[in-house]
Amino acid sequence: MRRPPLRTLGRLAGRQPLGAAGAGIVVVLVLTAVFAPELAPHGAKDAAFSPYLPPSAAFPLGTDHLGRDMLSRVIWGARLSLWVGLVSVLVGVTLGGLWGVVTAYVGGVADSASQRVVDTLMALPPIILALSLMAALGQSVNNVIIALAVLLTPTAARTLRSLVLSIRESPYIEAARAVGCPHWRVIALHVLPNTLATYIVLVTVNISYAIVVEASLSFLGLGAPPDEPSWGAMLTAGTQALEPAPWMFLFPGLAISLTVFGLNLLGDAIRDLTDPRLRGGLG
Amino acid sequence: MTGRYVARRLLLFAPTLLSASILIFVLLRLVPGDIAEILVYQTGSESSAVQEKQIRQLRAELGLDRPVVVQYVAWLGAAFRADFGQSYSQKRPVIEILKERVPRSLELALLTILIAMLWAVPLGVVSAVRQNTWIDYVVRVLSISGLSLPIFFTGVLILYLLVRLFGWLPPLEFVSFTVSPWENLKQLIWPALAQAYYISAPITRLTRSQLLEVIRQDYVRTARAKGLGERAIVYRHALSNSLLPVVTFVGWWGGRLLGGIVIVEIIFSVPGMGSALASAVSQRDYPAVQAMVFVMALVFLTLNLLVDLLYAWLDPRIKYA
């Protein structure tokens, strides 16, 4: 008998209270991003007010150095950050994952050659690689997504490769081959489903990572163009106005932290749930 | 650990470093606007025929008019002799900048790792031993929040509080450890703390999950069955077996610190390699950027190599193809 989905959710939330809290934060965030036009009192780029107004009833989060409403910018920022995080991770992890799965399964020269490419991309500290890519590509939201996807590809390829190396040796793969399954069928029906849990964990964990790297790039002045409502860029502008307007760095910083916090809690819970070894208590 | 694996791993080191250096070289030359244009247009006037000529002259002087392959081979040949050329913006040999900046960043990185290990590992142990109690939840929330607070946010927050509460300002002159250890530590402790808070989160989480896994192993049950005290079980049997991945992780993460150091050094005005790199990137100082990223890749790859060898040596269960 199937349990009603709501009760299953409730049971999961009881077992993973932190994960449930994370899911709650993520849901609020997604709603904020989706309904940004309805929620934000002003446009993200409307420089129509006095600069450096402290938080008040009219401007709950104050205004910035150009007289833009911070609340509106933080709300629009949710849309930008989630969009950049989600798209870059889906592209990077999916492409990198497939690359890792296929080359690991095929093995031999294809595997070693692809691992050398991964080595090269991973030879640079991630922020440094992203920084160089952004310097070469030029500043735009799409280029940030490309740079982040390039950054995530080798990690996903390596993680799924090592997983597939062990899956490949499993008896059920041997059995599938023995009954005459062609290779594509073995990959699609026997290998890929077994990498799904790792794939989901990679995606959830890396969305927050991508959001942080995006903000880091903006912080270094190499991310999205400065007038885009990127939390990282807002934080940089706030850093330059620490004394007169601390709210300018505080609220975007809190927004990034809360987002990453929620995503991390959720990712953690998903990892715990998909790893049967971690179920149950001590001894 | 088979000798073949070690040999392979060692053999791969040089080609990877080489391909990484090519990657940086090509990326840097894709950047729109080169140093010659910037230097000439610095005067702010409109472009003119005279300026065009100046740009061409400067490019010839700096060797920027040659094909990229020729430039790369020339760079590589010189790099073998530890000659990374002249910095455009600082007007002195890049190797001098490296000698001055690298030790500072290295010190900051070591201090960061030391601080992080000192509080992260004990927290992870407590969290695992008391799994699913309030103390476990507090530690987990603390460490996840550490991961969630980006380094530039905690850094700026610490700076803001220091400025507001203590009237502290980042010192203008860097005092090296050999001159005055106390002054030196006073400068580096805040950036190290900011960064340590960030990296201690994954260390705590890893210690916790490793210990949880080890604690369910048969030999731990055996230890318990023969009547060992809980303390001896955790510290002598479980912890020593779960710290291996933690140590290798720290080695691996040490490389990633190099990226975070760029941001921390900028916030706290530490004149290290990271802040030098950031300013070199914005000034399109090719020789300096190329050399610094190369050194970072070298350190990063060396750390990864050591971690891999350590791992293979310590854990014979791992099979390498």
C-alpha cells in the first residue's frame, strides 16, 4: 500500500529536522525568486531615491550609494543567484558526470586521456581558474554561468568516474553483459541509475558552491556587471561604504549566507538519506 | 602501494603542470585589451595615430607582437632558469615579487590550517560520539553555518567589528615574523581566523562522518566486546582510523586555500601573493599573473601528489588501475 505523499514528507522531516528546515528556506527562496516582480516594491536598477538612507519603514533595508532600494535589489538578487547557481550546476555536473561515466566505463586510452584533461582543469585552484576564465571571457551573467560550469565539470567527471570504476566491477554488470546487453544499454539501465544518488548530492551541494563562487567573482570585480542585482556585487559596494552604511554589506551578505545555509542543510539531509551506512545510531 | 602506481603518479606531475601553464598562457592572451594599450591610453586622451605607433613599439619591446607559441616557448625556457621576466606594473623582476610575497601567503595558510584543525577535529569527535543529541545538532548547525558564511562576508564582518569596536585598522606595513613575531601574528591572526572558520566546517563534518562510519566497524565492536572503555575505543581505535581522510582532505583543501587567500588578503590588506595576483590581473600584468598562477598550480599539484601518495600508502585497500 502506498503511503500518502504528505505523510511520507512528514516522516522524513521528523527524521531529518535540519534537512526540513533547509528545505523550508529553499522553498521560500525559490518563491522569492519566482515572484520577484510582485514582491519587490521597486525595480532593481531604479536609482530614484536619496543615497545611504538607513533602514526605515519606507525602505526596510535602506538604500545604497546610488539611491536604490536595497530590499528590492536583495529580492531581485535571489532570482539572479538562484538562476546562475542552478543553470551552471545543471550544465556543469550533467556534462561532467556523463563524461566521467562514459570514459570510466569505456576505460583504457579514453579514460586516461580524459583524466589528463581533468588534471589540467583541476591543476589550478578553483577561484583562480574562474578568475582567469572571467578575465578572458569578459563580464556578463552568461559568461559567469559558463565559467562556473567549466569549474564544476572536472569535479563531477572525477567523482562519477571513480564511482563507475567500482560499479563496473560489480557482479550485476558482469551478469548484464553475460546475458548479452549491449554496452549502451548497460550504461543507461545499469550504470546510470546507480550514479543517480551521487549525481543528486553533487547538484545540491554544488548549487551553494556556485552561488558563493559567483559572489566571490563579483567581489573581485570580475563577475556580473556591477548594475546587475548580484548579491556579491552588492556586498562589494557595501564594503566600500562600511562606515556610512553598514546595511549595504550586511543584508546581501545575510541573503547569501541564508541561501547557502539552506541549500547545505538540504544537501546534507539528502546525502544522509541516500547513504544507507549512516542510518541508525551508535553501536 | 604498488611501485607502478607511484611511478605513474610521479610521471604525470610534469605534463600536468605543463598543460596547466599552457592553459593559463592561452587564457591570458584571450583577454581583450593588452598591457601596451593600457599603458599608452593611461593618459586618458583620445586614440590617435601617434598612440597607435606607441602601442606597436611597446608591443615589439615586450615581445607581444610575436606568435603565442613563440612567446610561450620563450617563457617556458626562461622559467626553467627561474626567470619569470619583468613585471610591467612594478618594473622589477617577477621572481623578486614572488620571493617577497610567497612566504607571507604560506605563513597565512599554515596559520589558518593550524587554527582550523585545533578546533575542528575535537568538535567533529564530540558531534559523532553524541550523534543526534542537542550537542550534535549545535555543532552541525555551527559547522554548516561556517560553510554558509562566505569568506568575504565573515572577513568584512570581522573587519567592520574590529574597526567599530577597537578602532583597529589594517596595518600599512607588513612586519615579517623574523623581525617581530608578535607584531607579525597581530597582523595575520584576523585573516587567519576568518579563513579558519570557513575551512573548519568541512573538517568538522568530515571528522564526524568518518568517525560515525568507523564506529560501526567490526573491530570497534570487538574492542567494545573485550570490555574497553568508551574513551579508549573512540580515541585509540576509532579516531586514528578516521583521521586519515581528514588529513588528506586538509592537504587537498590547503590548495584551495590559495584561492580564498586572494579574497582574505584583499580584505585585510595583507601584502601577500593573493593581493598581488588580484592587482596584477586588473593591470593585465601578464608576466606577473602568469608566474603567480604557475606557482599556485605548482603548489596545488605538489599538495595533491603528496595527498595521493599518502593515501595509497596508508590505505592498501584502494586499488589503482
